[in-house]
Amino acid sequence: MVTPPRAALLSRRRALTLGLMAGIAVSVYATTDLEPPAPGMKVLGASERALLDAVGDTLFPAGALGPAWSSLGLSEEVDRLLSGGLSEKMATPFRGLLRALGMGVALSQGARFVNLGPAERLELLSAFGEVGPLPKRLAHDALKSVMAMAYFGHAEVQRALGYHSFCHDLPREGA
Amino acid sequence: MRGFTPGKHSFEDYGGALSLEVDVAVLGAGAGGAAAAYALATAGHTVAVIEEGRHWRPAQFQRSNPWALRNLYQDQGARAAMGTGGFLPVNGGKGVGGSTLINSAISFKTPASVLKGWREDSGFNPKGDFERLLDEVWSTVGVIVNPEPIQGRNNTIFKQGAEALGLKGGWLERGAPGCTGCGACQIGCPSGGKNSVDRTFLAKALHTGRVGVYADCRVEDLPHDGARVSSATGRLMEPNAQAPAGGFEVKAKRFVLSGGPIGSPRLLKRAGLAPNEHVGQHLHFHPAAGVFGAFDEDILHWKGVSQGYYVDAWDEGYLLETSTVTPDLHYVGLGLPFGPELNAVMADLRKTASAGAMVHDEDTVGVVNANSISLEFGDGDRRRMLAGLRRCAEVYFAAGARYVVSSVAGAGVMRDMAQVNAQLHEDVSFARITAISSHPMGTCRTGDDPAESVVDPSGLVWGTDNLHVADASVFPSSLGVNPQITVMACGLMIGAEAAARV
């Protein structure tokens, strides 16, 4: 009887979990050689921006929620959040998270996330949200929160959703 | 800047250094600190209120969740308790007004059974005047039920479902007499309709002419000789970068620590003033999780009172309260995997109502450490939370919901109670629940036994001569209802005790 290779015994999702955990473990200890900011960005490097665009367009394609992520330039908004719009302290952990995601996909799928098709991307991101070890859940929730802040904070998306409170019309001062 | 001056002060006034001497320094300008400052000032003492965050005016609030997290929340909203089974974000406010800047002003008096237990078991409030103090707070905060026309459909549809089921409940009483119903309480009330303590107790304290409120000052140490604290020292915080820029020292005869249930025990430990191992222990959370009901009609949950109606399931260990959050937080709270189903539910936002179950925690164990908060979520609390979520779903179906979604990962879209009971059964693990805590408490608990508590019934830290604590950390146990009124009454009580000893 031929024993199948170990990799074949792992489902894609199980493999992603293991890859993500490995990526998270590596990222925790290797956040010193992060790439320099891409042109026009304060924090995120070119490959991080490309990964974020790919993730964003997978989560938020053009449709009932509003325009597509990349058409709104929302990776720049994430860069703004990480450079002071939300918290500078989050910049390094969030970049570590992107690195973990990139490494996790590469280790488990043998391909870069940005080179996968839309269905494969969505399957992987969906699996990311399944219950698993605490670091994976923290990473998932952090990604979901930051992506949501950027996307649902955009005026066009809020318009598409019908989100407008009269508090938005009250006078406001710069702060 | 040298010397005490009554009034409001900010980073721009300090010129890189601040040195003061007053009768009493109150460290923290939240619900407890503000009420304590008022009690001290009306007793005739000079008071410096020291606060890490800024002074705010309503028009400065930007109606943006990232902006609010950065400027109005402790640790920029990233504070969480961690355990092997999951994690629990622990919210706390920052700024003059503290957590009353970001709460919904929900007002409950301390439940009689809880107060009775505190008195009998911990010697709480030996003067027996706490009920009078609760009345004083109630009146000062201007607690009312907001009129039905501004409640909004998010609240009225929940009321409709609860009444159809015959559940006990009612309109939530709130310290927001000028509320216009814009649903923005948790990102800073932009209309000024909410009576956060900067507009009530601190305003009244400032009016005495004996109080200075010093914003942008982060307390880092309490130099002492073993029992007697001589000063509070720390860093001035440049408000835009939120980075240290200069130092300060405040000398006083007495000190009232009101840094909240996370900050107060940490400072006691850092300063070497922890009387025993109970400092930072016994952290209670009121953990809460959400249910979202989708209807055929527009709900527009952001139009109306942010939290206006509740179901009283006190005897079962939880309350159900309606809630409103910004769209990004709504998305985060939906326990669905990334993909078309999540986006379809999100596209129903305008037709979706939002509420949650808040648990009166009994068996969850939390501990505040120097740089972390540990958590062991109790099985009983987990079961109570799931029971609350099921009841919440039942309310929505009774009001005609097409489907409900919860903040339990993997539970999916549920279209009837059979699906709810199957998905939100009592064996669901805590790891699957996206929960939150907005009411930490109990980490410097009151007691009459110095071996079993952190502060005595007057709020004085055991083993010290002149350091009191006045915030939710002095609660002897979990409260079970939204705590702002109880915290303010504790502030009045402990402020008066401190005033009598200056």
C-alpha cells in the first residue's frame, strides 16, 4: 500500500492555518527588515500595498456595498490610518500581519496571494476567519477591523449604504 | 508653568514643564475622578485634576470611528484581555470626561441586592448614605427617558418584539437630556446633548473657583515614603503626536487615584504601593455580544437614541440592550466569513436592527498585569451570554425579522428559532464569540479586611495614609448594570471621605 504524501493529507484550509501560524511566528520575530515605504505612502511598501489591494478587492469588489476597494484608493487610506489617523503603534504589527498572510499563503499554496484567481483568494480569506488558534483569530480580527475602517469610512460607500445621520450635518471644528 | 491656577489647562499652556501644589490631586478626569473633585472642592479644598487626554468640545468630535479610537479611547482602542480560549477587547475612555465621553449615558442606580451584598460582605459605605448619593448623581446628570419621537426605529422595533413576547423591560434612562438622537454616543456626542462628566461634575467643580483641570498629563509615578505619597509625577503629552514632551510634578496633601480599573492597579503596582496580591485581581467585565435582525422595512439604526431600550433578564444573569455602532464596527461584529454572504448582509445595513446581551459575570477570571490583561472566560458566563443571544434573536423574530445574524463565528444567517437554537446552543465555545467589555471593574476592591481587599471602606489604600481610589476598580463585585451612576456615587463618597482628612 502506498502512503500518500503528508501534504496531500492536509486540506487547503488546514494548510493555510498551518502556513499562517508559521507566518505569524516568523513575523513576530522578524519585523526589522520591513520594506521601505512605496512612493506616496508613509508606511506601506510596494509589495504590502499590492497585497492589500488584492485583499481589499477580494473582500470589497464593486457591488451592492459600493465601489471596489482599489478604485477608491483605500490602501492609501490604510497607510494614513497606520501613520497617525488611527495609531502609529499598529503599523508594525499590521505589517507583520500582512507578511504572515503572504507567507502563510506562499507556504500552503505554493503561490503568492496576488497571483491567485479571485475564487482562490476568497476561499483562503474565508478560511482565515474560521475558528483556530488565538494568534490566527487575532490576526483575522485585526485585518477585518482595519479593512472595514478604511472601506466603510469612505463617503461613497456610506452613501451607497444609506448611512447618513444628522450628526454628520452638525458644525464641526478641526481637531 | 508653575503654581496652581483654577480653570482649564492644556499642553499649550505648560511651556514644557508643570509644577503645582494643591490640597488634593485627583488623578483621572472620568466619572469617579470628576465626582470626587466636586466633593473635595465643595468642602473648600483646592483641587488639581490631572488627565492624560484632552479637553474636548462637541464640535471637535469628528464622527469617525478611527478618529474616536485614536483620540477618545485608552490605548487607541487596542486594549484587550487575552486568554487561551479567546480574547475580549476592553474599552475605556480617555480625555476630560473619561469613559463618559464614549458611553451611551445609560443610567441605572446600584441594584439594591448588589448594594446589600457589598455592605454585608465588604463593609461598603459605612455611613449608609449611598442611596442619597445615587439620588444626587441622578439629579446632577439629569437622567431622563428620551421622548419616543427621537428613539428611532432601532429601539421601537426591539420594544415591539419584547412586548410581543411579554418580556420585562423598558426605555433606558439616560443622562442625556439634550439628546437629539444621532446615534453617535460612542464616538463623542457631537450635539452636546449627553451630560458627560466634563459638562456636569467637573463644570460644577470648576465653578467653585478652587479647581484646576490639567489635561495632557500622564501620571507615571507616586513618590512616597512608604505610607505617605508626596507627589504625582509624569509626562506632559503632546496631543497631536500623543507622545511625551516634558514632565510635571503635583504636590498635595492627599491624592485620589481615578485611573480606571486597568490604570489604577497598574499605577499602584508601578509606584510600589500595592498593599497585597489583590491589586489587579478580581477584574470583572460585563462581557457583551451582539445580534442583528434584518427586516423588510428601513431601520436606519444610526437615526435615534444609540441605546434606548432594554430587556431585564437580571434573574437569568444578563440584560439585553439595543445598540448602534458605525458601519465598520457593524461589519466586524457580524460572525460570518469573508465573502458574498457577509457582503449581502452588510448591504442590508439600513434594514438591520442591532442589540446585544450584556452578562452579569460571575465565573470569568480577569487579572490586570503590568503590560497585559489575562482572561479565563467562565463556562457559566459563556452559557448566560449564549442564552442572552438566543433571547435577543427571539425578540427580533417576534418583531418580524426576516433573519438574524449574531457575533458568533460560524453560526451563519439564521431564519428561525430552530436555527438559532441549533447554532447558538450552550456548548458554543468562547473562541467563536466576538464579545466586548465596556465596563471593567473590581481590580482595587473595597473591603474591611486588609488581607482580602485593596482599599478600605473610605477608599483609602490599605497601608497608606493619604492615597484613595475612586473609580470602578473599588467595586467589591460585578455590578450587573451599566455602571456610570454607581461610579459617580463612589466618587462623591470617596471624595467626601478624602475631604474630611485633608
